Amino acid sequence: MSHWATPVGLVVLTGAVIALPLLGSLFVVTVMILAGLFTIVAIGLNLLVGYAGKISFGHNAFMALGAYGTGILTTRFEWSPVLALVAAAAGTGLVALSVGAPILRLRGHYLAMVTLALGQIVIIVSTRWTEVTGGLTGVPGVPDFTVLGFAFDTKVKMYYLVWGVTLALFLLSFRLIDSRFGRALRALGAHEAAAEALGVPVVRCRVQVFVLSAVYAAIAGSLYAHFLNYVNGTFFDLPVMIQLMAMLVVGGIGTRWGPIVGAVPLMWVSQSLGRYADYSLLIFGLLYGGALLFLPRGMCGALASWVERQRR
Amino acid sequence: MLNLVPLLLANGIVFGAIYGINAVGFSILYNSTNIINFTQGEFVMLGGMLTYALYEQAHLPLWLAALGAIAATTAIGLLVERLAIRPLWRRQAKDWTYVFMLFAVATVLPNLVMLLISRDAHTLPAFGGAATLKLGSVTFTSQAVWVLALTLVIAVALHGFYNHTLLGKAMKASAVNARAAAWMGIPVERMVALSFALAALLGALGGIVFTPLTSTQFNAGVSFTLKGFGAAIIGGLGNITGAIVGGLMLGILEALSTAFISSLYGDAVTYAILFVILLVRPTGFFRPLVELREQEI
């Protein structure tokens, strides 16, 4: 695509994000908040899976850690939301670092299975460790997000906060992809041994991207807690991971715009099912498997190759 | 507490035998495709839930329901290979694509079961017909004897199959080097299909003999997948005897840890064991059937 595509796309996206609440109903705003939160996690996962070629089925756990961090710090210790968010994200990053450093030696299938186990451990413990997490009751009474006395106390304000963060993290991912670090990641994903031979610090890079993606997930989890004013580990169980994977694959794994292109429409699908909500995961599974078969690079990849063909 | 140990060991062995059967399913598929089957646990769940559906909802006799469930699960295994795996195989897709695809299948299958059969946990009546087994202070129920006997039969049969039949050797060869195997005239794709069928069949068998001991539910698959994988890793992925021994070890560890550490966290303790083993000994404790190179792990 031409070098105009990215800035134009970003301007259009920002305009759409700003305009949407002026046009849409409260339902639209709510769905888009959720879409924004999932986009944040998907952006981080895309860097990890799409660029560095490492699979994680455990990022739902990092969302949960972020949410619980914020929930517990703001309610029990009455920290300010900003401080709690930073602490929750940093704490989750530390967990990811201590877990990631040893497990990222493992490749492909093994890593997928380990992260799946890790995610399950976090969810099980979070719903049963009553003294700390409140068990199945969860953490109620999480305050609205406030910065310097300004409270994000309505859905629309929350929408602007979430999408402000989403756009910032989206831009950051663009910067990263084009940086030396991004090139290193792509080299890593394409051929690890070759990357290493060319001087890419392989181990450090993949731990860094794992931690970064965990922090993205924690930030989303943290904001989720403020949005619902409540935290419960069951909200972050395996279905969340399935939705994230479906968004990533349908949008286009390893493409810049993939996370947002996948997350927004799929969130609409899952929130519009109404009394067919039971079919949600089945639909997600089918979309996700179908995309792997018929659109291996997702909607973004398909669009890119269509544009390529038109130009020739 | 210590006088409970024999009972805990016995329980661990029975549950571990199921993990072992499941681990054998992992190993079979790994042996012919190098794929780690994220749907293995779903086959176990399907075995239990389909038998329930045929027995309670379609009112077939138990043995017929069990046979029907085995046949149906095997057919589903073949379908998964045909619809989801073979297209990727032909496209020579990247490794991670298989993992994602099987994860997608592991999403679709339980949700179909939930929508079409039932969302509740169900159990099956014990089979009966087998004697109880008394060893010292511990009595194995007749269902537990079924589990142990089945495990033994599977281990012996597969050992013979892989080492003494042409088909078994062909399946092994296609795992070592699919291209070379194809040059030798082995129909690799058919071997892959066959291993999916065999893995599904074993999963279903395990699920059916296991369900009367506790119960099963549409979402039970993930836990079976993780535990079966853990057992397969302990046993050296691809090693059939190792898989069974790995299953027994995991079952015993699980029984002891729930009794002596905490029962509150249930499966989390077992997953933590799996986690530690993968960190410390990703190659397991037995020689894998196909030697792994360090970088392939």
C-alpha cells in the first residue's frame, strides 16, 4: 500500500472514533467500549503472535491480573485509579517477565499449552482465593476512573477514555513495528536461527514482546474493571481468549490494522446476538476456523493482496 | 492422614490411567504428524457426552450407546482431519496455524455439544460385569477394574501395532520424515487421517470408562487436554509406554497434592505440576519415540 494509506487511515479512524458517540445510541457506545478494550489486548497479542511468532492462549489471565490489581488497589487500599492502573500494569508485566523468561525457550505447541495452563491456573485461583479476590463474589465497588479530579463517570466519557488509550497504544504499535525492535521481531518470527545469526538478541526480544503484550492486556483489564465498577475472574475465562484469537485471525494476524479490523466487527457480532447469545462461541469458533482456511491472512491480508492485484 | 495414602494411590492410579490413555492419543498423533492435538480432551468429553445422549436421551442399551459414541467420535476425528487439518497440510501452512485451527475445533465441538445435547454435568451407570479387586486395605471398584484393564489392553495392543505391523511402522515413518516416507511409497495423508481416527477412538474410550467414576460436561475437554498433554510430556512425547506411565504419575501426584496441599484449587495444582515439569524437563523422563532436537521443543 502507498505511504499515504497509514496516515489517512489513522485520521479517518480518529475522526470516526470522535464522531461515533454524537451519532450513536448508548448501546452503540457500550459495545464500542468493549470493542476498544478487546482491541487493546489484540494489538499486544498481534505483536507477540503475528510478528514474533509466539503463541499464547493465556492472555486472558493477564487481563484478569490487571483487573484484579485495579479492583483491589482502588477499593481496599483506596489508591487513585491512575496509580492503580500503573501498578497493575507493572505488576502484570513483572509476572509476565518471571513466567516468560523460562517458558519462551519452548517453541510453538509447547508454549501454547503452557500459556493455556497458566491462564487456567490464574482463573481458577482468582475465583477461589476468597481472602484476596473475593472468590466468586468478586470485587464490587470499583470507583470510576479519575484523572486529576476529572471523573469518567458516564458511558460516553468512558468511551473516550478507552478509545483514547486504544488509539495511543495502536500508534505505539505502529512505531514499534517500524522500529529496529519491530524488524528484530519480524526476523524472529520468520526464522529464529537466521535472526540469531544476524545478531538479533533473540531471547531478550521475545521476552520483551511477551511482557509488552501482557502489559497491553493488563491495561485493558484495568479499564474493564473501571467500566463495570466490578471485577470477577469468571469474566476472563477461556471464552475471552477464544474471542481474542478469533478477532486476531479474522482481522489478519501479523498485519498492522488486523487487531482493530477484527475486534470491532466481532464485538458487534457477539453483542448483537440477544437471545441467541448461547451461539456466540460456536459462531466465533466457526469464524475463526473458517478464516484460517479461507483467509489465511485475515481481512487485512485479503484487502492488501486485492489492492496489489488492482495495481498490476 | 498417612493411612489414607494407599487409598489415594489407588485413586491416583485409576484417574492417572485415563490421563495415560489420553496421553497415548496425543502421542499417536504426534508420532505421525508432529502436531500437538488441542482437541484430544474434546474427544474424551465427546465419548462421555455422546454415550449419555444415546443412553439417556435415545434410550439405547448402555453397551450399544457406548459403541455408538465410539463410532461417532472416531468419525468426528476423521472429519476434523479432513475439514480442518488436510487443507492446511496441503497448503503447507506454518506450524502455528495448526495450533490455532485445533483450538478453533476445540471451541466448536463443546459448544455444539452444549447446544445439541445438554449444558449440565452428567454421569453414566457403572458397567458392572467385572469383579472388584482387593489389594491390601484398598478395594478397586468394578468400574476401576474396567479402567485398568482397558489401559493395559491399549498399551499392549499399541506396542504391538507400532513395532510389529507394517501399518504401525509406516505411521511412525511419516512422523520422522513425512517427505522421505512419501518417497518410500507411504500414503502420508492417509496415515494422518488414520492417526486422527485412532486418537479420537482412544479419547472416546477413555471418556466412556471414566464418566461413571465421576461425571462429564460439555466444557470438561480443556482439563483433559491439559492433563493428557502433561502426561504425554512426562512420558516423552510419542512414547506409548511412557505416556501411560506419565499418566499414572500425574494421577498419583494429583491425588496426593489435593489431599496434602489443598483441594481448594483443584485442577490448578495439576496444571502447576505440568508447568513446572515443562520448565525443568521439557523432554520428559522417557525416551521419545521420535528423538526431538533441542530446538524443536
